[in-house]
Amino acid sequence: MENQTSSIVQRSLDALLEDDTFLPDLKGKTREQAFTSLGAILSTPNHVHKSFLRIPLEDGQVVRIPAFRVQHINALGPYKGGIRFHESVNEDEVINLASLMTLKNALHDVPFGGGKGGVVLNPRTHTIKELNLICKKYVRYFNDILGPDKDIPAPDVGSSDREMDWMMSEYKSINPGLPYRGSFTGKSVVNGGSLGRGAATGKGVYFTFRYMIDDFMKKHTNLLSNSDNIFARTVLDYKSRPLTIAVQGFGNVGSVAALEAFNCSQLQNKVIAVSDRNVTLYNAKGLDIPALVKFTLDNNGDLPTTNEQLAQTGVNAELHDREEILFLDVDCIILAALADQIHKGNMDKIKARIIVEGANAPVTSEADNFLSEKGIIIVPDILANAGGVIVSYYEWLQGRETQFYSEEEVFKLLYNKMQSTMDTILPKFFSDPFPLRQNCYIHSVMKLSTVLYRQGKLY
Ligand code: GLU
């Protein structure tokens, strides 16, 4: 994955430098210097930790598995971000993902900094005992830099509540007597996790889409008169027909977002395609998402790949190549698989009018510029997929208070937070010329810059 984050941060700083209502005390040469310093600070992580975990495999062989923890900026609070288990993990990618976490937390007023971890492996090729040992070793190797007030990991691609439970338990054993509940989030509920954390990212992704297209627009009907705006056109269109949605990726984020869309009574929409690492399923009349979710639960997370399996689920769908989902003529595509899915090689084939980033960085910067110039709305990762870290924050709080909230309370807190971010960002998006991603970055960079300035970090 390329590092598109720092170039957008730089563009945000350039725009803010010109805005003399922002940090008005800084003038002339001092102002220029402060903005150059901010560029240096925000584009570089504080720490990159790397270790090679020594793992005896069950067949007797001993391997060294590369593992990372990147700590980007902690001006707003302890570092926070998931640990990714994937064979393509590399240092640059983890650095970029850590900086996205800093921006994401700043955007939604979550009092954390940005961090990210990664382990270079394919979890499907390891036994459960090996995975357990890898998790324990990760904590042993990085113990000194982790902790509820230092750096708090969570699940990411390839990891889940199971891994967080193992890691928290290892942290607790190594650090007897120290607070441990807030050392990891995304744990299972019996182990101190929050109700609703599992579904939080997917629910937040769909909520973002629904809020933008419906709730927000109902409050700002004047915006609908701007027919140059694809958003306004899409909203007007959907009054006369259901919106069509495609969802790339049917894991923890995609399947929940698809189910939310399926069950939504507020907005008329239908999910006409879903995909995973094997296949795209398509039905112009809409797919039976609950039946597909049920199938994946019994089949190692995979969607049906044959007509026999489809018949078994009772789902009516055409089978296509997995890539084809990207090129469908839909109102909205939710990208909930991996990074770099829309890129230079396929960007001209995209027909969707709205792209919602459920995964982190699924659109490369080249494709981002190309599609934004065509007027396609890209709802960026740091806005749309923050449900996970927002509920992680509430999990961390519940662990501190040892008071646990109901699922209903958790989702209310989640939606309130996402709504308040959108109520701040969207009016600006409609009134200035920047794409939505740039608007979100400007907001985060403003917050981080003000805090760094006030903490005396720019002298
Ligand atoms: N891995 C998720 C993300 O990229 C969640 C991070 C967290 O809960 O700390 O936002």
C-alpha cells in the first residue's frame, strides 16, 4: 500500500496555512516554520518497533515470524489501533495504517493517539496452538511499550476477540497487580469486552451511508437544489426507486453492513451484490443477506461458490468472478475487503456513484483523485469505518469503571459520536470545493495541530 496519507496531510496543512483564522497567534515567518514542523511531525511515526517472534511449530520446526508495532502520535491520548495478521503485512503499510488511526481518532474526538500492529503470517496456515503462542509471544516481545495508558491494541484484518483474549491474558500474567482490562480492546464479552464491539465497524459503516443520504439531507433540504452534486442527485433519485448497493468483502465488516442495509426500514435500498475472496453473487432484485450470513457461519466464513450450494441456502443469485463486484452499475459500493482494491489499473471501470470505505485505504491515491474529479463521492475510511475504535473506546472506559453498558446503550453512544462528526464535517463539504476525504483530514489536522501547538511541541 502506498503512503497516500502524508500527502493529504500536507495538502491540509497547505490549506490551513492560508487560513489566518486558524492559529491566529502564529504569523509571518514563525507561522511558516510552525507549519513546516507540523508537516514533519504528522508525517513520521514516533516509534517503529519490530521483532522476529521465535515460534516452535507443532511439526517441530522453529520459525521466526516478523512482527511490528508502530506508534504514530500520542498527543491526544495513548496509542490505539489494531493488530493485523496477514501475509502481506510490511513496515510501510503498518506505518500508514498507524497514521490513519491518529487521524481517525482525532476526527471523531476519541481521546487516543494512533498505533497499529502487524504480524506477517497467514492465520489459515497455522494451528490454533501455534496462533495462541504467536499471540503470547507478541505480548512478551512488546510488553514494555503496551498498556492501558500507553498503547492499546485491538483486532484488525485476520484477528478477532479470540486473539485479544489470549493477549490480554498474557499481559495480565506478565504484569501481576497492574490494571489489565484496558490493555486490549475487542475482547470477548465474558472477558471484559463490550457488547456490540463485534458488529460496531459494520454498523457504523452503514450508519454513515444512511445518515449522509437520508437523515442529514432531511435536515438540510436546501442542499438538494444543487443538482451538480452527485449526492443530491442520488438522494433525489432514491425517492422514486430503491437505492442499489454492492458490498465487497463478507467478513466482520461487510456482512454486518450488508445485513444492516437489508434490515433498514428507514431507507429504501437493496443489496444486489456481495463478494468475498472467492466469488461475487449478484441478483438485480436483491439478495437474501440473512440466508447468506447463515451459510458463511457454517462454512468457515466463505460465501457459496456453486449452484448446488446456492440451492442449499435457498438464495437466488448469479455467480461471477470476485473482481466483478467492483464494476457494477450501483448507487453505492461498500469496500469492506482489503487495501488497494480500486487502483490505476481498474479505476476507469468504476460505475458506482458513492464509494464507502469500510476497509482501511481500499482506494489508492491515484484512483482517489481520478474518481473525485469525476464527481464520485468517496466516503473515506477515517469517517466511515471508525465504529470499531469508537466502541473500543467505550470498552476501555467500561473496563476502567468496571460498569458495563447494554448493547442498546453502546450503539446509541456509537451513533451519537458518528452523527456529531458528520454534523460538523458535512456542511463544510457542501460549501467548499474539497473532496470529502480532504475535508475530514483538514478537521483532524486542525485538531492535532492545535493540540501540538498548545503542548509546546512546535518550538
Ligand atoms: N482495527 C480497527 C481500525 O482500523 C479498530 C481499531 C481499534 O479498535 O483500536 O479502526
